[in-house]
Amino acid sequence: MTAPIPLVVLTGFLGSGKTTLLNRWLDQRGDLAVIINELGEIGIDKDLARQVGAPVSLLAGGCVCCAVQGTLRTTLRNLYMARAGGDLPPFSTVLLETTGAADPFGVTAVLEQDAWLRKRFTLRSMLTTVDTVAGEAALRRHPEALEQVTAADQLLLTKTDRATAAQRVALAEALARLNPRAGVLDAERADAGLLDRDFPRQCRITGTLAPAGAVATLAPRPVPRGHHLHPAGLRWRGRIAYDRLQEALTALRAEAGEELVRLKGLVAIDKLDGPLLIQAVAGQPVEVAPLPAWPGGDDDSRLVVIAAGEDTGAPARWLENWRLYLGLADVASA
């Protein structure tokens, strides 16, 4: 049997810049197979990934750590068999971008618990993006962000040019407390060569280090947790005036308040051939960017919101109010 294929996990909290980093790496090399995991039924990140010949698989409907572990097993098996049968190029590495709500230990569990996969794939590294502006607040509020940081072999700081000195200091202190063994690197300096680096794997039970390629036993968390992050999505046909879109976004954010953790969408706008990409993280300003064409051949507008809190129905209500505000018809929710 040939040597196991390395698996690199790219994780990080919602809006921390994983897809931006993924696109840079896809521009730099064409020997990657990519798996993208999204929270919720309506996927957007897969459409935003560069289409440069790399096989891209979408795991939708949940995060890797819970709802779709079975799907991850199937996807890895299918990738391996397609590569062995010559149906895919002989990629050298599998890169898994998790949802921002994922528990990365769930990924390692897939390899550890499946003997067939364990012979054919090996976890090379866990790379975690951290938003320098919002990261320290996310670590205080969201257990998902804590798990992603503590699991990391390498921490990649994003948006460093936007952060204040106080934000950088507070984040550095928090990361040093949570994961002193991990390297810290500005994501702008992280080229695709990082995917080839082997890191010692820390055994969570003993605290000792295992050599690269060895199977390090990861202790389960003492108390299993359920997500307190809840997604909802909306898909529709028809164009919207830009001014009207801005009004609707303002109304949505006012209604959601601090419970809104992430907002992203592709929206058809009057007089634009391609969609308008909309993104926002927590209380940060909404970022919009026109794309030259609709990715993936799907020109439906879609919007995804992710909320924090105990009210699981809040995101769906926000989007229903959004639909009513804009008078949208021909709508599908997820």
C-alpha cells in the first residue's frame, strides 16, 4: 500500500478569513483536494472557492463534529477511490476547511475511529485562523472558538492591519494562555508551503509530544457540548435595488442585535451582471464586493445568517422579516 495521504484541517471561527486563505493557497498550487464544510443547508463558501482544477466537495447541513461525520467518512473514501482509479488527478494533500462552528476534534475522531481511513490518510496539521479584531471577544463568548484555538498546531492571525494595539495585545495574551505550544503567524505571510509542514502532535491525555505521522490519542472533552450557534438561509429569484438592499441590511442588523454572529450572501442587484457578495462578522461593518460572474452557474440570490443564543428560531424569523421587508416572492428557506 502507498503512503497515507496527508490531511490538513483549516479551521477557525465564523468570519475569521478561512476562505480567503484557502483561495490564496489554491492559486499557489494545483495538487490539493479540497473539502468544504458549511453550517446550514444553503452553501456559499464552496461557490467562493477558486475553481482552479482542484476537486472540491461540499459537506452541507451541519458541522463536521456532529451531523456529518458519516458524510466526511464517505467523502474521504470517495476521494481516495477516485484518485486510485484515475478519475481524479493524483492530489498530494487533502485540505478540509471546516465550518466556523466546528469542533476540530471531531475531524480527528473520524480518522482515529475508522481503520480503513486510518491506513490511507494521516492528519498532518491543524491550522486555525483567528480574527485579530474580533478574536479575543469570540474566545470569551463562544466555546467553538476556544476549541479551535486549543486544537491548533499553527495559529494564523487575520485582519492584523485593522486591529488596534490593545486588540493585538489582548489577543496575544489569550492565545498564549490557551495554546502556548502553537506557533503564531500573520496569515498574510502564510503561503501554501505551510501545508507541507509536519507538526509534532500533542497527546491531550499525557501532554507529551508524538512525532509527525504517529497517531496521537486525543482525550474527549469532559462535558460534551451542543452548539449554541444556529443558521438559517434564504434563496430567491429577482433583483434588488442597491439602496433598498442597504436599508434591508440595516433593518436586519438592528433586529438581530448582538445575537447576529455571521452574515453572508450573494445577491442579484439592479444593473450588475454578477452578484454582490455581502459579508459581516458580529458588530463589524458590512463588507460588499461585486463579483464579475455568478459562481457555479447558480444565479439564485441567497443569504445566510448565523445567530448565537438559546433562541434557535431567531435566524429564521429575521429572514422572514427580511423577505417581507423586500417583498420577495419565489423564496426557499433552509
